[in-house]
Amino acid sequence: MSNAVPMSHSRSFQTHLVLPPDTNHHQSIFGGRVLAYIDEIAAITSMKHARSEVVTASFDSVDFISPAYAGDILELEAMVTSTGRSSMEVYVRVMSRNIKTGVEKLTTESFVTMVAVNKEGKPIPVPSVYPETEREKQLFETGHTRRQLRQAKKESTQKRRLLLENE
């Protein structure tokens, strides 16, 4: 696949109500619950883009910025911001909304790498993306730097594994 598609083509949204079982002793949502929501929307978003099955390759960054509490509404937005041959970088933004006050705040931001795979689990090519809005342009233009950081981390991890295997 080589035809580029707009970033908006993959944009996905989810809404969740934070319930008491989702929270810790501070009545704020468990980080693991938020991570599960991020992984799910990243998968949906990348499946829409690739029109295929996908697997999660890595959570490249997760920034927990502010808590969400029981009774808050979480609104997730995700889009494919850059692609490799078979990989897709997915940006996920999580906003929380207090239903009583109406106050909205950024809760979490994350970049997740997903890989398109065929029925045998082998990587397959994905279309590239192009930005249309100013926000999309910023995410798109900074994608190269994030890709370099991912590659450096991958190389560092491989070196560490080799050292551990040879102990």
C-alpha cells in the first residue's frame, strides 16, 4: 500500500464513565485502566488505517498529566500520526470532564506503535498519512524525532538483552 490518506481518516473517539471499581484509594482512576483504554483505541485507530489486524509493538510514551475521579467522564481521541512500512504511530489524548462543574482537563497523552499483520501474524505494508490541520501538522512534523528516539531505545534494549544472555 502506498497511497497516502489524511490523518483524519483514522481518527477515533471513545467515551468512558469512571466508576468506583475503576479507582484507587484516592478515588482517582487506576493508571492501568487508562492504559487499557489507550491500547484499545490505538488498536481500533490503526485497524481503521491499515484495514487489517494489528498488534501493539510498544507504548512509546505515556504522560499522566492530571487525575480523573469517580464520576468523571473520560473522552479519548486517537489518530495515526506517522507510519513506517508496516508500523503506525498512534497519538492518544485523554480528556476528563467533571459532570457537575463541566470542567475539562487533559488527563493523559500517549504515543503507541502498532504494527499491521496478516492472518499469519507477519507484518504487512500500510498506507502513509498526511496532515490537514495545524495540530495534525505539528504531530506529523515531530514524528521523525519520535521515530529516532524509538530506534535508539530499541537498539539499547537489544544490547542489554545480549549482555544479559551472555552472563
